[in-house]
Amino acid sequence: MLERAEKGDPWAGEILERAGKELARLARDVAARLFGAAPPAGLAVAPLGSILGRFARVRRAFQAALDAPPPFQILEPKADPARGALLLARKLAFS
């Protein structure tokens, strides 16, 4: 898919852009479930996973969709998700 998009295939490019927009919609849905219909502006989102990490076109579409009101703050992950979950579990266990 990526090769075809890089060679200018409009269908492949559209599929990658739609994937980014759909991932952003899912992030907005999660935020709405956590914070209600109007999530706070500047809510932090850390894009993780192979699709957002490997496909720049998907990531650009994802970020552009999250720039719409309310804008989200895109953070670069500091560690892989498993390590972050472990650190959070340890923190919760000892607090």
C-alpha cells in the first residue's frame, strides 16, 4: 500500500489518509467517553503503534484531524506502551 501511495496511486493515498482520519476519530471517541461531549482543549494524545509510526501520511492525517476544535496536544512517546503500563501499575500499587 505504501509503495503504491508513494508512486502516486491516488486510491492508495486516499486509503492511508482515511486510516489517519479514522484513528483520530477513535481517539476523539475515547476522549468523549472519558470526559463527556466536550473534552478539554489540549488533551494529550501519544500516537503509538506500527501504523502511526511507519506511515508518515497516516500520521499527518491523524494529526491534522486532531488539530480541529478542540485541538489535542500530540505527545511523542517516551517509552513503549508495555513499559508505560508497568510503570503506572507500580505507581498505583504503591500509592
